[in-house]
Amino acid sequence: AGQYTISAKTAPSDAAVGDEVSLWINEENMVIDHHGKEKHKTGTHRLIFGKLIYTGTTKNQIKLSTPEGDKVFPLERMEVKTKPIAEGSNIVVELNEEGTVIDLRKAQ
């Protein structure tokens, strides 16, 4: 048990003080997503593997070459946007229920 503050910008609309939440934490121990324990969002997170073609000029999106073709995904926040991964690298992106990148890393 612990205490975690959720930004009003990212909190579910039906969230209330004292609600229990599940936190998604990446390999850098950074919270990348959260959900109410009793008030689940529909949908699931997805992992997409591909080659990084580019990050948008304002670094608010990325384009990947995947087996299904080239795909563009929006980035959720600055921590994801500023990761120093070179274009042409093989990467893994984690998408939330809305299809927004919440984490990215080099593929192993």
C-alpha cells in the first residue's frame, strides 16, 4: 500500500479520492498508466514491434515500419517523447486502450 497522486488531466472522469488503482510501471520504475481497480477501462494494452522511421518534428508522434505496413502513433507525454532512440532502431512500443504510445524502448 502506498500513496500516489494522479493528475486531473489523466485521471478517469469517475475517479474519486481514496479509490484503489492499478499502476503500470516500466523497466525504469516510471508509472506509465493507471486504472481504477473497480472501474476498469474497456480494451487492453498492446505491444507493437517495428523499426523507428521518424519522430514527428514536434516529437508528438512516431512512425514505425511494421510487418503490417507503416504506422503512425501519437505520443502521450514528454518522458516518452524525449527518449534518445535513433531513427532506424528496432523498437517496441506499448499502446494504451486509446492507441497512444505510453512507453517505448529498443527491442532486445
